Amino acid sequence: MIIREAGILFHGTPIVYTNYQKAGNINLNLICTSKLIRELLCFSKCIIPPIEYFEGLDYSIVIKKGTFNNAYGEKQEILAFIVLGKDYKIEMNLRTKILPLLENLLAKFLDQYNGRELLNLEQFEGFKTTINKVLEQYQFVKT
């Protein structure tokens, strides 16, 4: 499976992510992509919960929800996501490879940042290294 993007979202805003997409001169807008993921999840809750992934013509987006305790002790929902190139084996790998990867990513994020304020995004820059290590551990191909 080929990875295009991976990261952590909070209320549709990217907290930390890595982008492996080689899109040439195309300027990718992660904020719009993140908002799209959030809106798709909101829509899907109304019709057929729980949704774990969305498939498009060229890409698949897999999402795993987690709970984050902010600096004030309030529980907040965060999402780990991965954008994959089109793969017809996604259903076969979803439970054995992709969701465990996202669970691992969420666990590492929560171990490192649970209880912190989410407004200062610079504090999460170092987590990109962790994302890369987790992806390598699960033997995904980055483009």
C-alpha cells in the first residue's frame, strides 16, 4: 500500500501530519482536506455509523478516533488518519494492518502529548519522526 499522507486531526484542524505526495506543481491544501475528512465523518454519523474509511477513485482515507485530555482535563476527540493510494486489498488489510497502525499512532501521540494545550502547534513538530517510524514499522510504502 502506498501512503500519501498521515497525521493527527483535532476538530478538523491538522495538529501534525506528514505528506508524502509528489504532486508536481499542484499545491495541496491540507486544511481543506482536513475539513473534508471532518465533514465526511459528521455526515456519516447520520447515516451509517461507524465509518472507518472512505474510498475514492484514486485514494482511500482511513480514520481512527481517539480521546485526548486537554490542559484543562476536558476530554476531546482527536483523529488519526492515513491517506492511501488506491488499493483493492484495503478491506483485507484494514483490520490486520491499517487500523492497528492508526491505533499505535494514537497511543504514541497520547503518551507524549496528553494533557497539553493544543494551540501551540510547533510543539508537535517532533512527532513527525514518530509518524515516519510507525509507518516503517508497518512496512508501508511512502511516495
